[in-house]
Amino acid sequence: MNELSLLAPLLAGVVLGILFFGGLWWTVRRAIASQWVGLWFFASLLVRTAIVLVGLYLACGDTWQRWLAALFGFVVTRLFIMRLSRPTPVNPEGDHAP
């Protein structure tokens, strides 16, 4: 297996990661304003997980190297999104020296 054949599952993992965590972000924003918060989160979890599992299966088949590449893309996407969405620290004292 060459490295080029691992590029497609890697990109599939990145796209699925964006869909999964983008869907989570969308769910949180919708659920906050909803009367049925638990239902939103449960249904979203089921749908997002089903999409990721089916997508990974279609992208990877039965080759463990392709699964590893796709999961690597998924995890890297998670870390990247966590870094982007990190809140900025608030300093109540201001930004001056003591």
C-alpha cells in the first residue's frame, strides 16, 4: 500500500471530523434555546455518530491502514477545532504590570 492510497481516507477523516464537530456546535446553539435539550443532544449524537461510522466504513473498507489514516484525520480535526474555539482568557485586572 502506498502513501497516496492513504490520502483519501485521511481527507475523509478530516471531512467527517468537521461534520461531527460542526454538528455538535450547531446542536449546542440550537439546544440552548429549546425546551427539549436532552432530546436535541441525544438525537444529534445518534445522527452524527451514524454519519461518521458509515462514512468511515465507506472510505476505509476492511484495510486497517486506511482506518488508521482516517482516524488520524478525525482526531487532528478535533484538536484543531478545539484550539480554534478556545475562549480567550479574561484578565479582570487589565493588561498592565503590577
